[in-house]
Amino acid sequence: MTFTVYGRPQTGRVAKQLKNSAVVEIDETRDNAELVNQSNGVVLINYKKLQKVESDH
């Protein structure tokens, strides 16, 4: 999945789905090493804060 953290696009996979959110494991890249380190490689995404993103496909 693709999402933003601090306005920067990230990718990752859903590790666990919860009732109103998901635990997402962040794919580590050269550009996000600090974020991965600070967050232990995971973020919690609240479904209420999701917004549809238009795809080029």
C-alpha cells in the first residue's frame, strides 16, 4: 500500500488489521531510514484518516 507520513510518500504492507486501524510495516529505503528507525518500522493508520488517492493506472 502507499501512504504518506509527514507529507512524504511511503510504501508498506498491512501487518495486522484492527477494528478502526491497521498496523503497517514500512518498506525501508535510503530516503526513509530515519523514519523507520524512529518508528521501529511500523505505523498505525487510522481508517478514518484515509483519503482516496487518484491512480495513474
